[in-house]
Amino acid sequence: MERIRIDKWLWQARFYRTRPLAQRACTAGFIRLNGQRVEKPAALLRCGDILTLPLGREVAAVKVLAIGERRGPAPEARCLYQVLTETTLDPGAPAP
């Protein structure tokens, strides 16, 4: 089964603009992988895992559907995950 570093996947899926930002979110403990707090950006992720992460003022839960090969355009990035929570997935959106 394929695995990928969580910081790299978050960057490829376009949750973070740069990979260093994804690394900082991991080391700060903002990301949860299958309910467990991630403290290292080198944590390994695989298809079927559930991620919980902050998006602006909201918290989103997503299921990993695929491991990306590159950081492609947004429509390609959206194929990497399935949103499990009611959220706009827009970090700039105002809180309800």
C-alpha cells in the first residue's frame, strides 16, 4: 500500500499554499490523523485515512481517497479527498 508524508499530501491537496506551512501546522499539532494528534510532518498517510484540520475558523474532516503524484491544478487536487463535514473549504469564508 502506498504511503506519503502528511505535509507533502496536504500541500498537494492544496490545503496549504506552501509545504513549509503544512509542516508548521503538523508540528504545532493542528492536524489529526485518524483521531491522533500529528506532531511530525513525516507522519505517513495512506488511502482511507481520516484527517481533521483547521480551515480558517472552521474544522474540516476529510477522507484520503488517493495519493497524489504532483501538486496539480485545483480540480485534480479535489480528487485526492472526500469532505466528511459540512464546510465551505474556503479559508477566507466568514464563520457562520
